[in-house]
Amino acid sequence: MKAALKTADGKFTVKEVDRPIIPADDFVLARVKVAGICGTDLRHWNKADPALECHIVGHELAGEVVDVGANVVNLKPGDRVVIETVMGDGVCDYCTVQRYNICEHLYDVRTQYVSRAYGEFVCGPEKKFYKLPDHVSFEEAALIDTFSVCLHAHHLAQVGVNDKIAIIGAGPIGLGQLQLAKLSGADVIIVDLVDGALEVARDLGADLVVNSAHADAAARVMEFTGGRGVDICFECAGGPSMPKTLPLATRMARRGGKVVIVGGFDDGEIAIPLEWQRIQMSEIRIIPSASFAFHDIYPEQGMVLELLARGKLNAQKLITHRFPIDRINEAFEVADAKERTGAVFVAVTFP
């Protein structure tokens, strides 16, 4: 099969590699049609990382079933599917209670099977494959992973009707967080550095958008909330901006409010000074959110698929660029230069 492999310098080379085989009777083999580029992928872009060299990466994908194991009952070749890539070892205490998003072997397992979106074929357990309605495109389905991350954070935050919410970052995660907040009846202010992304946010229902390169975002939040601060601030930028955005999020939250960390960190110790006395005296709760799994008895990815299929979430609005797999390096360059290119969600396609 054709696959984009990570190179020593952190870019990609497209080569022919072995196609995965079905290792168990409950596994499914699918041909990838569309994969997405997310913030995690971008943080590793164009950077030397020996641990990733020659590996297939990517975790936002949709495709078509081509083969199934003997015990697969709900899928058949030809079915259009979205693939969940959050996959733990299935046996630890956390997996047992459907909190596999914090399984200590999560990375090892998911990258061995389902988290290989930049390869032409992907193999995984049947329960990680969700059948798509005919009216949901592969491109839209590739955003379901992103929206599922948002839904998990939304559940942890316990967003309520009429809540005042700030979102830092108007990338795919921030725009998904915005849509869920508006669905719940909240008032939302969203902050970013890219005017194009803020225009998308406005189109999706943001009550106020702020370009923090030209305005004091914390001051605008206080104006938005009558000087109190927001009930919940979602930090959705992550990565190298976190030393600035996380302190900003804590300044935006009201006394007794919440800061939900959705944006991702890099490995290792990261020093981020915070006003801990003020945070403690104000009882501001800092809530980390990691990937997604289940909410009560419902798989969060399945919930998102239902919301998307019913028109309650808009994925199409976020898709700004498309590139074939052979031009994956160009796709990453465009995604990485979003202030210049206006990129929000960049889709990588297979024939």
C-alpha cells in the first residue's frame, strides 16, 4: 500500500509498504479515503523525532471497509466508516470502565493499529468502526475525531444553559468547542490570532470574536461578562502557545469558574508560571481533558456522529484545503502557515 512515512527531519516521504493484515476474527480492514491534520501532527511537523522516524502517523480518518474477520457481524466490505483511533490495551483497570483514553498503553496500542491515518489501509477491532450515513461525506467524517475531543471536554466542563464561555484558539478544536457550547445554550467569546478563523467562528454562532494581536483578550472577556469573568474557559490552542494561553485562561475565569485544558502539551516538564494564590483563593478549577472515550453508557465518538448526521454540528464549514497523499508535505506547510493561508482543517485524500 501507499503510505506517508515520517522522515528523520520530521517531514514525510511517500512509499510503498506492506498492507496490514487482519490479526483477529473481530478485526476490520478499511481503505482510508480522507485523513486530517491536527494540532498534534503539526507539533511534530518539520522536527527531528527519532521515535517517529519511518512510522505511519495520523489519527483523523474515514474510509471504506474492504475485508472483515470471521466474527465481525455489523460491517461488510463496501461499508463507509469513520474509525475511532483512541484504543487502549483493553485489559487494564481504566479500559475495563471505558476510560481507555487514559490507558497507560494507549499510545503503544493505537499506533500499532488504528492511529495510522496516513497509510492507505488501516486495521482495527470492529467496535472502533462506525458506519456512516450516506449523507455524511468522508471529509466531514474525518472531523469526527476532532469533535469527539471537544465533546469529552464539554462533558468534563458540565456546560450549562446561559453559561458564559471563553475559548482560546479558533482551530478545529476551538470551533468544535464553540458549536457544542452554542448547542447547550451558552454565550461564547472566542480568541485567536487569525482573522479568517475568527470569521468562521462568527459564522458558526460566536457571540464575540477577538483577535488578541490587536486587542486585550482578558479585558474583552471582562466587558463580555460585566466584569465577572467567564464560567468556563477552554484552552484549545495548546503546544508552544501554552505558556501564554494557559495563564490567560486563568485570568479570564471568574471566581469559582473552570479552566479546561483541551490543547495538547509536548513531552517532558514544561514550566508555566501561574498566579497560584489567586487561583486558589478564587477556587478556580483547572480540568485537564485527554482525547475521548465514553460518557456514561455512550461512546463519545458515536454521539458526535449522531450530532453530525442530524445537522447539529457543521464540519463542512471547517474544511479549507484538500491535498492528495502524494502532496502531504505541501498540505502540512499550508496547515502550519495558517495565518498566511487561512487554513483551518486540511484534508489529505487517497485515490
